[in-house]
Amino acid sequence: MRRWNGWGDDQFNLELPAQGQAFLEQRVGSANPLQDATLEEVCLKVPATRLPADAKVDDLIDTRAEVRVRHARGQSLVDWLALRSGEIGIFPDGVAFPDSNSDVRALLRYAKEHDLHLIPYGGGTSVAGHINPIDQGKPVLTVSLAKMNRLLDLDRESQLATFGAGTPGPLVEAQLRAHGYTLGHFPQSFELSTIGGWVASRSSGQQSLRYGRIEQLFAGGRVETLQGTLDLPTLPASSAGPDIREMILGSEGRLGLITEVKARVSRLADQEAFYVVFFPGWEQAKAACRKLVQNRIPLSMLRLSNAIETETQLALAGHPQLIGMLEKFLSFRGVREGKCMMTFGVTGSKAQCRSNLAQARKVCSAHGGVYTGTKLGAKWAEKRFTMPYFREALWQMGYAVDTLETATDWDNVDNLLNRIESNLREGLSKDGERTHVFTHLSHFYGQGCSIYTTYVFRVADTYPQTVARWQHLKNTTSELIVRNRGTISHQHGVGKDHAPFLPVEKGELGMRAIRALTESFDPDARLNPQTLLD
Amino acid sequence: MRRWNGWGDDQFNLELPAQGQAFLEQRVGSANPLQDATLEEVCLKVPATRLPADAKVDDLIDTRAEVRVRHARGQSLVDWLALRSGEIGIFPDGVAFPDSNSDVRALLRYAKEHDLHLIPYGGGTSVAGHINPIDQGKPVLTVSLAKMNRLLDLDRESQLATFGAGTPGPLVEAQLRAHGYTLGHFPQSFELSTIGGWVASRSSGQQSLRYGRIEQLFAGGRVETLQGTLDLPTLPASSAGPDIREMILGSEGRLGLITEVKARVSRLADQEAFYVVFFPGWEQAKAACRKLVQNRIPLSMLRLSNAIETETQLALAGHPQLIGMLEKFLSFRGVREGKCMMTFGVTGSKAQCRSNLAQARKVCSAHGGVYTGTKLGAKWAEKRFTMPYFREALWQMGYAVDTLETATDWDNVDNLLNRIESNLREGLSKDGERTHVFTHLSHFYGQGCSIYTTYVFRVADTYPQTVARWQHLKNTTSELIVRNRGTISHQHGVGKDHAPFLPVEKGELGMRAIRALTESFDPDARLNPQTLLD
């Protein structure tokens, strides 16, 4: 069953290998876990619902305490701390499970008639507070799209698939693969996040280099708004004025509820493989990545770990003997301390894969990269969606893990990356605490790339102190990002946690433009208030 | 010097070869040209300016009759007919030539203080009435960005170039090529259209398959609005809410004046070549195109002429002996009547070009295509921007030429193409007139492609009758396009000519979204009124 207070399936646990624990203790000290609240304890804190009865929608709404607890928070670290401590504060007054567009329209009417707030809910995997209810004195109804999870149409000629917006990653792919197609959108949250959520939050997947971000995959669909139904026609491209699709992308539930997504799909490729190359140092590795993407070498995936992430991954991988052999081999080839690990994928026909692999290897070699073949790449592919489970393992040992991500132009990558890492690394020093910080670049563009930083610190003696540690690191680093030409989010969206930093990025007139849209579609701010902007 | 009443440089004339004229006479009958008005005659019709004097901007504004005539109309057929007849109707009251952002801000203040309308003007190449002044009882000031035509910055690492928005195609490329870079945006209007105009109208170039549409090339920049300056930061990608760039793209001057464009540029490629393949028929040719793009074979350009366009191009090409030899060769290979010509380009490193050409040839062969090498492809490249000059040659013979373009999903391409062609072909039959109609597909996406149709008809005995012929063909076909899942424009924008058809495409709520933006940025509808939407 899905964990009520953390990531994923509660039957699936990852163990940190012994030397992984030693590595962390050496970096940040040994830790004492905090006590988790139980589901039963939390359910007892859920207040009576304030939702008014209404025969037209009562069948759609579940007001039981456990359901409300399970839809109260996302997956950010501060959400975790709330769930683990049992101090959740605000719960939705109920969760609706519509099964059709007309159900959704009925819920919108219900909200209007009874002066409610609605929160659209996909997989509940937000790491920026998107789906957390807030207290504005009005009843809050969370609307889960979970039942709208079917492939509704597949146009093979135009390669367009229509999905219910609540379809989660595995069901998107399974329903397409049965016909020989793939969407190719693989965010790390793939196991739980939904196609509608990807659109609402402008998500990007691990293979965006081949398949594009969700902006490129979202061809059109249907949005139910308080002003009526917005049908977004599918067009391969158009110069007919501003693109309405691009206003829905990233709208985070503020304009309406996305109920159907028409997505651009691809035939399953003949071949796919992932490869790992080690570079002697950061500068060479980064230059190779830039060259690969600026020279348009058609990779399907590319990721570059900095030296600390490389070291951490090797330390936490288990199999010390194998890793030892790898280190020896690399050392013999001149790749030693400070080495950086690149993982890349090629996907396509046999001819394409052959040509693209050859081109990529050539660029890597020219930058001092040592190619190690497919073994480690296959390992990456096997574990690509399991990283969030590590958080659970570390939590049980007393470590809190969070990530921060942004994107910036190439000329600013080192500056921003170094500032982010230093700020996180030194952020808790006044408490005498160390933070273990490491980074990878994982989405590449001719113009720049994403920067994805993970940080690990010890939980404090109490939950409130632990929240304060997180809050300090999160706020100071977010501020630093937007003041240094980074976006407040490359792939996680704005939600409530990033909303205070958005005006720096968008500017006054940019915010005015977004506000013009929310005020036009939802003048009473009923839909997901305080998300994206206040 | 630039032609005041038609396309391009008046020293450059294309002659229609003799057999081309015979071909047209056979298709639509022999024609009698209409009499052109002279520039002097038209200048005499220009009324006194209504612009109030204002020392802060007077130096920027030119109110001489000839300048006002030269900025009164674009390049649509109905614009031509107005210019040729001398019945232009409305002229701007003056043309401003700002040289800086502060000049533009001064002009915006001037417009506000004196209750004027402003029309942003790039290259004046609109074929949808974007820059035509209308009569709303207020003085109209056209603002030409012509002086803001410089490369202001080139960031080699992030491959970002900053241009003044008024920089025309040849100056964009020349200034970049001096540093070894290219933008790669080559609309047919390249000779005159500007980078700011491309952004404002969501343009697409002939090599969009490699370089992307202007949406992909436009990284950010500056827009001067009546509410202040909108700075669009450059970010390689972002999930931070709706994308403001995408609201400016296609805004057609309604939100503000784009003054600076930061564009994503590429290193000049090592190699580039264009190739021509003939297919025995439409179905095979179209299937090959679909396969090429859906299989992600990295071409830099792709164009497919239908049978009538192929026949027309060969007839109008001149060199009847060479064409005769080609026809014999093709006939020997089984490619005869009904054949369709595909042109494609490959661009990149030697290894990429070799691999991509091989992949493309394999797909073409599998669909019955006969490869003819680079000779005809080089011809295409040589003449890629000269087609508009043919309009002049045909006009002098008494033929009017216009084009219509749209895009739709693959499953609808034949349906829409056939409807467009039949409607144009039969549209003047009640007058006893024939129209010669032919089509190519020229921008390809996994989901669908653009449809670009050219039509030629004889001018009537008078200008008003000729306008009526055009109006009938244009209106009925535009209506048909939006009622049949086509966009009202794939690459020319909305302007005034397409504005009546936009609501069908965008829907009521889509129009509401756009209107929310225009009303927020320009509540008094001072900027380019009646363009895009009323």
C-alpha cells in the first residue's frame, strides 16, 4: 500500500549498505532518528468536515479522516516533517473522486454555490507545496483525478494519445506500450505522478533530450474552469497569436482543472542503452556535455555528477569490491580524485544508435573521458525511479534529505552551482552542523542546463528545530538562486514554497500577466489559492 | 531601392520563361495587366498629419508623404492591390524611427499624453494586415524599429545573441557569421523581415526542422509597454509558472513594442547540402515525409510539393532541355505523371551529414522515391528567397498570386489540403474564371505538418473587381480552414485579415485569455488596435 507519510509503496524498502552509513557519519556525524507519529494518532486530529451536503456531488466526496490525511500533503521535506511529526495543521475538508468531465463541472458548480476552495490533485508528489490546503476560513475540497486514468484515444497516424488527466506514469506507459508506443516522460516521480500534474507543473523527464519537456509533449486537451470548458485543439504548430497551451502549462490549478491531456507519443524505439563515462575533472566533463548538446548529438539522456556526487554514489552503491576494481581501472587511465561521472543514453533505430554512440564517444574522448560501457548505465536505468526510497532509509537513520533544482545559462552554471553548494554546506554551521551537498546536471540545452543539488543533514532533537534547519537552507538558497540568474524551478514548479521567489524571476509585469489570467478565469481565487501567486 | 508598391529591390527582376507563360495561359487563360498608380500620384493623396507637435519626440518622427506611403501597407495581395491601384485609404500620420529603448519609451509616453494609436513596424512584410493603420478617429503613429538593427551582444558559451528588434534577416546572419554563428531562421521574407517581427508574429523558417521555430529561438529580451519595461530573462528552460515569453510570441504589437531579442544561436555547421527526390505519387511521398519526421531523422529542411506544384515548378523553371532529360530519367525509373518532388537538407558535422543522408535515402527508397542528388537541391537553395519576385513578374502579365497556409495533424492533412485546393480552384467559377492552385508541405512535426497553397488567377477588368475575387477566395478558404481543424496560420500570424477567424480556433475562453492580457497591458487599446483581436 502507498505510504501515508512518505514515498512510494510501504512494502518496498531500500537498505543503505554498511559503508554508505560510515560515509555519511564521516561527513555529517552520526544521527538519532526522530519518532514518527502513527496514522491512527494523526487521524484523531482531523476535525469535522465543513463541507455542506449537496445531493448533486455527495456521492463523489469522501470525508473520512484517513482519506483526508492521505491527501493533506505532498512530498517536500517540510511535508515529510509535518507527516512524521503528526503536526499537519490543515486538512482538506474532503476529497472528491470525479470520474468524468461532468463530475468535475458539478464540483466546480458546488464550489461556486457554497463558496469553497478547490485543490486539484494528481499523484500528490509535489515537492513545492502545490496541493497543501491553507486556512482562509473557507472549506477546502481536494479534487483527486485518480479515477480519470485511462487511455481514451490513440491516433497512430498523428501519434496523439488522449489520457484522463489522473493517469499516473506507469499506467501512461503500460497503456501505450500495449500498442507499441511510448510517451517518454520519465520524471523521478514517475511511479506516482500523473500526466495532468506534469502539465500543471511544467514537468521534465529524465529523457527530455529525446522526447522533450512536457511543454513539447502536451498537444492540447480539456480544462474545466469556473467560466466553462476550455478545449485546447491539437495543432502541430501555429502562429495564431499567443499559445493558450502555454498558459495552462504551469498554471498549477489556478485557471481550472485539467481533465484530459492529448499527448504527442512516439513509436517504441528499436534500441536503447545507457553508458557511463568518467572524466578526470569537472571542467572537462562539463565542456563535453556542452559540446554534446550544442553539436546536436541526438542523445536520449545525459547526466553529469560533480565530483562529490560521483564519490557519494560510488560510496553508497554497495559492492565495494567491484567499485574498487573500477577505481583501479580509472586510476590506471589517469582518472582519479575529483573524477566526474557522466551517464548518457542513446535511443532509436540501430543505425541511429550506432551513429549517435560513436559521435558521443568521440566528444567524450576528446575531453579526456574514459568510457566504461553499459554496465553502470544499466544500473542507472534499473534504479532510475528508486532514489526517493533512499530518503526513507536515511530518515530511519536520522538523516533528512532534500533537493533543490534550477536551470541557468552555460556562462553562469559554475557560479550558480558553487553558490548553491556553499550556501547549503555552510548554512547550518552556526548550529555546529555539517551538511553533505552534491550536485548533478541533468537536463541539457544549447543555452544552458539544469542544476540539481541534493543535501543531507542530521535531524535536530525536535521536529520544530528540524523544520527551522530546513527552512533556513531552503529560503536562503532559493533567494540566492533567483538573484543569480537561476529559475526558481526547472522541473518542480512553484507551488506555495517557491511562490515568494517568483516575482524576482518574472518581474512586476510578468506577474501582472499571470495575474491577469488568474483573475479572468477565477476572479474569486477559489482554485488552489496561494499557489503560484497570492 | 526598395519597391514602394511590391516586393524587394526594384533593381532585381525575375523573368518568367516563355514556356512558363504558355503554361499559365493554358491553365487560367491569357491576361491583361491593370495599370499601376505612380508613387507621385499616391503621395498627392496623403492628408496632412494629425500628430501634435511635442519637442520630446519631434526629432524621431518623419511626416513626409512618401515615408507615410511606404509604411502604409504590408505585402498581402490586398495590400498590393491597394498600392497598385493607389487606393490606399488610410495612411499613418507619421513614422517614428527610434534608436534606443528610451526613444521607444518617449514615444509610448507621447502616445498616452496625446491619445494616439501606435503601430510597431519591423520589415513591413506582413501578409495579414498587421501594420495597416485603421481609422478610429485618432492619429496613428507607425513606429519603425529600422534603426535598432545591431548585434548588441554575443555570449559564445551560452550561444545567445542579443539583437535590436529591427534587425532584418540578412543583417542578423551577416553579424553572426562574422563570429562563426548562425541563427538559422530563414522565412521566405528573410530579405526584409526582422527578428522582432518574427517574434511578434510567431514566424517559422525554412530550416525549422533543425533550428526550431522562432518560439524555440527566442530566449528572452525586452518589451517596452505602456505599463513599463518588461524584461524577459534568458533561461534555458523553467517550470516556474506560465511562460511570459509565450505570451509575447504572437502578441503582434498588442502588449508592447519588442525592442531587444535575445536569440539562441548555433555554430555554423561544417557541412550543408540539399537533395531532391521524386516519388511516383502523393501517398508514397507523404508517407515518406511522415516516416522521416516521426523516426526523428535529423534533417535540416524538408519540403514536399504535390503533383501540380511539381508540374508547375518544372514548367516555370526554364531550361526545357534539362527538364526534358530529367523527365526521361524519372520515367525510366517509373516516376511519371502525378510525380511529387521532395527537397530535403542535411546540416551538421561530416559524420552527422553522412549518417543522416543515408537514413533519409533509405526511407525515401522504401517509399519508391528516386534520388536525384544535389543539383536540383542547390537550385532550390539558390532561389529560396526569390520566389516573392515572381509575383512581380506575374503581376506585369496580368496575374494575381496569393498564398494561404495552415497546419494540421497528419490524419487530417489530405482532407484539409483537398478542401483548400478545391475551394480555391472552383471559387471563381461563377465568374467564369479558373484558378491555378498548387500546394507544398514545408514544416514537419511528429503530429502533423504545414500546408502551403499558392493560387494564381487573372486580374479582373478593374481593381475593385480584382479585390472582390481575392476577398471571396480568402474568406471562404479561411473559414473552411478553421472549421476543419486547421490553424488560421502556421507561420504568417493573425493580423487584421485573419482576426475574424481566430475565435473559432481559440474558442471563447482562449480569446478571453488573450483579451485578459491585452486589457491588462493596454487598457485603452492604443497599440496596434484591431490586430489579433478587436
